[in-house]
Amino acid sequence: MTVKLDFEEGLKDSPRFRAEIEDVQNDVSELETRLEKLVKQCQAMLEAGKAYCQTSKSFVNGLRELGHQCSGDKMMADCLEKFSKKLNVIFEAQGEVIETTQKSVRAKLQSFVKEDVRRFKDRRKEFEKSSEALEGALSRNAQAPRGKQHEVEEASNALLNARKAFRSEALDYVLEINVIEAKKKTDILLAMLSLMDAQAQFFLQGHQSLSELDEYRQKLNEEHKQFVLDCAREKRDMEQRHAAVKKKDMSYDDSIMDFNGDAANGIAMEGYLYKRASNAFKTWSRRWFSIQKNQLVYQKKFKDQPTVVVEDLRLCTVKPSFDNERRFCFEVVSPSKCCLLQADSERQQQAWISAVQNSIASAFQERREDTLSPRQRCSSVSTSSLGGGGGGGGVDQENEGCKALEEVQAIPGNRQCCDCGEPGPDWASINLGITLCIVCSGIHRSLGVHFSKVRSLTLDSWEPELIKLMCELGNTVINRIYEARIDEITIKKPNPSSPRGDKESWIRSKYVEKKFIHKLPETGRNPPLRRSSGRRNRATTQIAQRPPLKPKPNRATLPRVTGLSPSDLVQRNNSGFHGDNEEEEEEDLSHLHPGALLYRSAALQNFPVMADALAHGADVNWVNMNDESSTPLIQAVSVNALAACEFLLQNGANVNQADSNGRGPLHHATILGHTGLVCLFLKRGADYNARDKNQKDPITIAVDNANADIVTLLRIAKMNKEMREMDGAFGQPGDETYQDIFRDFSHMASNNPEKLKRRSADPKS
């Protein structure tokens, strides 16, 4: 069965989707008209057939009576008796044909028209009603003035409810369309087969003429049986998918859209935006925008010719706009004109700004890819920075990118693309910890951020925590996990010259379907984790020095040495697992399920095993009910594992998930005096106002422990947020100081963590 419409298109509500449902509605309307006419014709035929049968039976009775009259003539009597019996059988069979037609054709088609088509129309009305409600809510939300908060909240809440209702109705409507498309085939086909079977049995004398259809009828009958089976199976799968999609939260305030610079249809990004006209009235119109062929275009209807807003994105810039009454606005500025656009939410605004920026970067990247290698680009950046001149911020960012490229490519296996082996990769997946070529990075980006978060090693800015994380893993480590069974399956890995389709198939099989990892359960799959007796002694000392508000030290976790330089990290990775020269003891974790394995390895800071657990489906927010509902992220906090925390956060860990004492990762980092982790969690959106069971928030705990650095970080973060909320715009005074302070603490936590160990020995001092 071919699915007429896709559920994801229904959630997007694109002009393409509207055009498709309009075609479906026209088809159903025409089908209804023809079926109603056919039902009336069938009714007339049945009435005529019943009259014919009744008259025929009277004729047969006349023949029988004539035979009785001719009882003296044995030959005539026998002839009339036999003929009357044969004719009676034929007319009885004809009556059965009429009854079969009544049940299989007329009743089936009439039921389809009265029930299925009517249900389709009712669902269509509900869809159109919710669509109109959503349009009104979108308009009111867009027109809500910035200065009237209560109107903004009312409009936002109304929009959330309208969008949720519309997407629910859209999913139901798409399901109804697909169901009626399948059902009309089965019902009409079954009705016709039943009629033809009855006719074939009735017209025994016309077997010669009907036998020409036997082969076709048998073939059609077999196809119908198989079609019914396939239809039932696909309908079940479709209903399960419908139920799964419908369980998702449909109250979110942004469309389903991801930037995909390597999309097969050439559309890197698409969605609805409001556009302000350049006329004197400055009217706003909602249009379907898309980024394609290095251009920004829009259209009102799917069949309309796209209107080009920007001819070449490389010649434009994009920035937020705060100089008008409407919210979520941004400007696309080119040498010839300025286009003011408005998104439906702040997330959509940031997504579009990032999409335009990524398109600009990709265009330049493609232009420069043929002429300069990544190393040459870094050399040119270094030369330009030594030559002096303006644009220091851009130069610093590119220097940071070159530094990230050098340090990350120094990890074993990282000098070739993790998936195709192309030398000199300058893209990375930060949640997997691997390096990629530009082609494979585009394929990774199309998988979605829940599978792979792609970033350029030369064009993007890199926080020190991310560089530290990338140096903990690498292509060799990850391929040991995701390609563990490649020799058993005998699937050929693509090379740099392989077609893009082969690379895409390989990457999806490797990371989405996970065909090449070891299957669970498998005894002894996980290597023993090692922890040294020296570190165990240090952990005991650290536990004894923790303040009274700490979590219970019953995890027997061991802190690793932090603050290693990239060269130290390279040397450690080259040596295999994370060990030192001290006496080590092994801990066998092969019996643990993935969630518990991630939990335990997070405390031991064993990144290969953490990655292995996630590859086998471990819940990154797994809760240990036997340990105060602690999570892997809290375990990593307990041993001051900055890179492990960043790894868990990049893989979807909830930075605000609390344990049974009401303490989240920020609470634990504050209690233990881990300043670098406090800085990391605040940058990742941790709630500094959250209170534990003792009604203490992180600021109160930091003050009680006399930790000036953490108090400073928490108060600056709180002050910065309050200033932004009060001013209503990013970039007001205070933001630059906030960014500088957090940047300094991030560099210190990643490169010189010993400088952060400045807690006062006397809390009262």
C-alpha cells in the first residue's frame, strides 16, 4: 500500500501539504459522486432483476403446469419437466446472484459513501476549523505588542493551544486520508470480485465467453488476497506510527525544521516567516520561506514561482532586529536592500539566523575547498593575524578553530574521516567525539541533532570544554564500538571516492540502525574498568573533606586527574584505557545493563565505556533508585569530571534533573566546590534558583561554604539574566563582562583547574 500523505508533512503544514490534501479532497468528492450514481444504477438493476426473476418463475410454473397437462404425452411431459427443473435451478441461482449483488455491491458501496466518506468529510471540517483557529492565533500572537506583557502571554498561550489542536487534527486528517485511500481499493475490488464470482457460477451456459476472464480473474483474486494482507499489515504499522507521533508534545512553539545543507532536494531550510513589505504601509505578510541554491526565497502557494529575496547569501549578513514593535524579528542585509522578517518564537528566530549563517559558511567553504586545504587555511589565518589590522574578533575565532583542528586531529584515528577515511577532515560530531569530512558531515547533519551534532573545526568557535571532550574519544575509540561486528557482517566500508549514496547508507546503518555494534546480552563484552589504589585513597580524602550538605559518599567513585594538556590527553589515549603507573584493580562491569553501565562508567570517567553504553541504548538520564535517585551526570559531578559532564550534556543529559534530595548537578557542583562545573552548568542553562529539600539554592550553599568564585559566577549569571529581561535585548551593558568572566573560568577549568581550588578553609572567615 502506498502512503498518500506523510505525517511529518502534516505537522509542517507546508503549501506542498495543502496542495496534496486539496487534490485528495477533489478525488474523494468526485469518487463520492460516481459511487452515488453507481449505487442508484445498481438499485435499478436489482429491482429489474427481481421483477425478471419473479416473472421467470411464473413462466417456469406455467411450463410445469403445461407438462402436467401433457401427461398423456410422455416425451413432452419429460421434456417440460426437465426444462422446468433446469430453468428453476437457473432462476434460483439468478435470485442468489441478485441477493449477492445486494449484499456485496450495493450495500458495500452505499456503506462506503455513507460511512467512510462522511467520516472523511467530518474530519476535513475539524481540520479546516482548527486550521482557521491556528491562523487567527498566529496573527494575534504576531500582533501582540512587546510592551504589553499580559497580551503577549495571552496570545502565546492561545497560540500554543491552537497549534496543539491543529497538529492533532492534522495527524488525524492525514491518517483518515491514507485509510480512505486504502479502503476504497479493498471495498470496490472485493465487491466486484464477489459479483463476478456469482455471475460465473450462474452463467454456466456462458462459460465459454466468461472463461476468457478466468486467468485474469484468478490473477486478480490472488492479487486481492495479497493486497488485503499487505494492506492490513501496513495499516497496523501506520496506526502504530500515528499513535507514536500523536504521543509527542505538540504544544511546542516552533515548527519541525532542521538545517540540512546537503538535502537531496536542495532545500537547506524551510518554514513560515512574516515579511514586512517595503511599501509605505509596511504591511506584514506570512509566507513560506526556504534557503535553496544559495538563495533566500519565498512563496505564497506551492505552485507559485518562488520570489528571490537574496540572490547570493555570501553577499549578505543576518542579525536580530530590536528596533520595531514586533518580537522575534531579524534582518537579512544585502548590498542592495534590507529584508525584515519575523519568526513565531525566539527558538525559530535563532534557528533561521543560524541557518543563514551556516548557508553563508557552507557557500564559502565549497568555494575554498577546491583551492585550500584545512592546514593551508589555518596557515593563511595565522599569517593574516600576524600582519595586524582590523577584524580581531574574527581572527581570534578562526585561530581558535585552527587550534581545535590541530588538537583534535592529533588524537589517534582523527586524521582521517571516521566514516569514509578521507584525509584531513575539518568537521566534527561533538556528541560522538569524531572527525568527519565535509560530505560525511552533511550526512550526519541530516540525521538530526539527536544522533549527531556537527560543527566545523575551522569555521566555528570552540569552547575549551568541547576541545577537552573531543580529545577524550576519537575515531579509533568510536569505531571500535560502532564497527565492532563489521568483519562478521562483511559489509564494505565506503572510501573517499565512494558515491554519496553509499556513504549515506553506511552512516545510517552505523549510527541510526546500529547494525555493526555488539548485540546484547554478551557476557564479557565490556572490558574491566580500572581504578588505582592511589586514586582510591585520594577519593577517601576528598569525601572526608566534603561539607555537611554533600550527597552520601557511597558510590565508591574515583576522581581522575583533571587539567591535562592536549598532548597529555593524546598520550593517554595512545596508551589504551585510562590508567596510570599506580597499582590498579579491575572492576568487571560486563553484567550491567546499559543504563547502569553509563552510571558506573561516568563516575570512573571511562569515556569509551560511556560511549559504548549510549550506543547500546542507555538512557542518559538513567536514575539509580538505590543511590538517592542519582543520575550519570551527578556521578560525573561527584568526581569533578568536566569532560564527562560535557559528554553527557552533549548527548542530551538534563542539566536540571534532581536526585531524591532535590539537588541537581548545579547543587552538587556547588556543594563540592567544583567551580569549573558550576561555570559549565550555568552556560548550559542550569536553574540557579532551584531549591533542595532543605530549601537551599546554589547561591545560599556557595555563601555558606564561603566559595567566592562560585558565588561570583552565580550572582553574575543571575544579574545578567535580570538585565536581559529588563532591557529586552541581548548585548546590553553587562553581557560582555558576563561573557568574559565565564570564558576565563572555562579556560581555567579546562587547562589550569588547580587555580580554581581556592575554597576558604574557614567558612566563617
